[in-house]
Amino acid sequence: MPEPLEVRFAPLAQGTQELSLTGDSFLKLLRAFVDAVKYDPSNPPWGTTPDGEQFEKGYVAAAVATRDAVGEVASTVEEIANRTHEARIRFQHTQDEALENIGNSRRRT
């Protein structure tokens, strides 16, 4: 007889919470990064000489790429947290329904 499949829901809930905290940490990092790299475009700290303008092109491109990458990580982690939460709900519903249908009262939490 096959061993019954039981999903433990508490670890899924804990994982969801930890993923949400990780996403929040990335958002804080993103805000700190944006604050650290902002400047007054009318008076950039590297000046307005040709060398300064060349530096600005590289600086802005790198800053924007980093900002976008950190934002994407934060969004991805939050999406994983949401999907983990949804999976836990579906697993629990499916298990509850199956246990009700077969009359098995064993269920792990």
C-alpha cells in the first residue's frame, strides 16, 4: 500500500513570510541605492565639461541598469512569495477535500 501524501503547510507559510521579508529588503536596498546615486542634473558633481559629460553617460547607464536589476529581483522575490502562498492554499484545500472524501482524519499541520 502506498504511503499517504501529506503536505506540511507550516513550512510553506514560513517560507512565504521569509520570501516577503527578502523582497522588502531588496526594496529597501533599491531605495537606498536610488538615494545614493541621485544628483542635480543642472549641476552634476562631475561638471559639464566634455569629460564630465562622457562620465555622466557611463554613470547614468550603470546607475539605471543597477536600479532596474535590483527592482526586478525585488519583484521576482515578491512574485515567488505570492505563488508560494497560493500553492499552500491550494495544497491545503486539496488535502482537506481529499481527506473529507475518503474519511481519513489524519492531517499534519
